[in-house]
Amino acid sequence: RMLKYAAFALLVAMIGISEASMQNVTVKGIAICDKHRLPNIVVELWEKDTISKNDVLASTHTDAGGEFILRGGNSELFKIKPYIKIHHECKTSSNVNQTCTRKSKYDIPSEFIWNADTKGEDRKIYYMNYINLDIFTEGDKELCEKKK
Ligand SMILES: *[C@@H]1O[C@H](CO)[C@@H](O)[C@H](O)[C@H]1NC(C)=O
Ligand SMILES: *[C@@H]1O[C@H](CO)[C@@H](O)[C@H](O)[C@H]1NC(C)=O
């Protein structure tokens, strides 16, 4: 049993020593719905994990002008697969009987991931500019609750 534990500890150490590196992204955008900017909605930076559950790397709210900036990163052996998730009420099925919210996902292209030891200007920013939430994305999910 002790041997098994030692072997496991060694494996963990080896993984730690090999290429696991801090990988970071910065994303900027402006959330819009029906040609208007959406203030105070939740925007999260996520990382798709193939083995375990997906992780939230950062979270923020849009400002009065619908703008947000998110920075985050994670130390992983393989290249991270980051995406953003916006929680909003644009074009939902809300009516007199139910309140609905949508979650829209947008992948961050891998070219915008940089290593934590990257210097100043090489730390790329992914400018999403205007994000039109009227459009349903592939990863769009709607959740409705009955009104009391
Ligand atoms: C990279 O992301 C991690 C985790 O969010 C953070 O602690 C670290 O400061 C970031 N590095 C840089 C250079 O921004
Ligand atoms: C709301 O609920 C009432 C009562 O169940 C129903 O008659 C009505 O059609 C519903 N309205 C909508 C928009 O679904």
C-alpha cells in the first residue's frame, strides 16, 4: 500500500515538473440586445475540461455601457479551451406566466491564449466588440421559472 502511494506521489510530481504552464486570456466586449447596450449582466470566463468538470476562471458584470473585461487563466498540461458565458434576458420566452434567462456561450480562439511569462505587448486581448445577444449561439441554453 505504501509503495502504491509512493508511485502515485511520484507520478503527480512528474506531471507537475513537465509542461504544466500558466495560460492566460483577456477578453473585452460590449453586450447588446435589440440595438441597446445591456448593463449589469453576468459575464463569466470558463474553461472546458475534458476530464473533470468545467471551471469558472473569472466572473464580472457589464458596466452601465454594457462593457466588460475579463482576465483569467489556469495552469494545465494541455492547451486550455476557454469560452465566455453571458447570462441575460434578451429574446427569451418570458411571458405573463414565466420568467426566463438565457446563457450564451462564445469560444475564445486559441491564438488569444498566452503563457504567463509573456511580456507586455505580446499579451493578446480578444476584442469581441459588439456581442449581439439577439442571435442564438450553438451553446445557447434557456431556463424558465413559473411566476407565482
Ligand atoms: C494568469 O491567470 C492567473 C489565474 O487567474 C492569475 O493568477 C495570474 O496573475 C495571471 N497572470 C498574468 C500575467 O496575468
Ligand atoms: C398563462 O397561463 C394561463 C392560465 O394557465 C393561460 O390561459 C395562458 O394562455 C398563459 N399565457 C401564456 C402566454 O402562455
